[in-house]
Amino acid sequence: MKVLTDKILSESAYTAEIDVPFEKVDIAEWLFSLPEAEYLRCCPPDHIGSGVTTTDDGRRMVINVEMIGTGLVIQHYIAEEARPDYCRMNSISDVFTPVGRTQVNVLWELAWLERRGGSIDDYAFPSRVNHEGHLSTRQYARLVDEWVTAIGLRPEEYGTHSLRRTKAPLIYKATGNLRAIQILLGQTKIENTVRYLGVDIDDALTLAETTEI
């Protein structure tokens, strides 16, 4: 069987508002205790059956059987992450059509976000755990790992600090403005910015040669 690893068949995203205090929301509990009758009611007659089981190594799994177009799809959603606020399910789904059987990889993510009015004092990147706090360095590092992996790079070669160090030299090369870089990096002394960027006499001469008065 030929395996296509670079094809995306479809992408979609949906949101729904629920009037429930955020501390009472538990996506994982809902997902793994959903009655089959509720699954069948939400999309008749395409939803045929649903059940919960585990993999050999103990990871939780949801099995859904449904019709998509003319294909009978059996989805084996394995929980890669299952938290009250976030679930990431990965399925190698079997698809049976009039022309034969194939498989597709389906990723399903569910997350809740508290709806707030917002103010100037709110964090631009709030914490998932403490809604009054900011995004943690651990969460930021995890997101960077996911982004780097998603574009086919090696996560061990990139990190939050290496990205910070990458953008600053790029801005410096484009503008030659050390003071702007100092402000962006939050450094108090221009000497620290010079050392951080690795600016040397050659850089100064190049900048002087390319600047006309």
C-alpha cells in the first residue's frame, strides 16, 4: 500500500459557547464517558456506533463508526493528551469505500477557553491552568516544540531562547539599530546587547560603508 505523508485532505475548526463555570468543565471526562446514544443523536444516520477501550499499553481510546459520503469509517482515537482543558486524539482510521479499503490519519483536538470581556491589564497569552496568570515558560517551550516538529525540523535543535537570539540578529542586520534591539531584548546596558549580538569591528565598518551622509 502506498503511504502519502505529505497530503492534507481537509482541515476544519468549530467553536461552541456553553454557560458553565470553567472549573466545572472536564473535556476528558466528557469524551470518555459519552453515552453511545448521545453520539448517535448528534448526527443521524451517519453516526453508527461508539465505544471506549484502551490500547495494549493502557492508553485510553475512543472507537467511532460512521459514514462519511460513501465510505464507512472506523476511527481509533488514541489519547495523546487528555486533560480537563485539552484533549489531543490521534487516529489511524480505516475507510471502506466501493473501490476498496484505505487508511487516513485523523487528528482531533478539543480545548476550552474562558470567554472574558478583557481589559488592558489582561495577559496577551494567558495561562491554561491559572486563568488570571500568564503563559508559563514550560507551556511556551511545549508550543515551540510542536511548531518546530510540525514544519519538519528537529525540536532538539531549537528552543525558546534560540528563537529569541535568531530574531534579534535578523533585525540588527536589517536596520543596524542597536538601541532598538536593546529595547526589544529588555537589556539595560548597550554593552550587553553588543555582546549578545556578537557585534565586532567588521560590523561597524560595514555599517559605516553602507551609510551615506
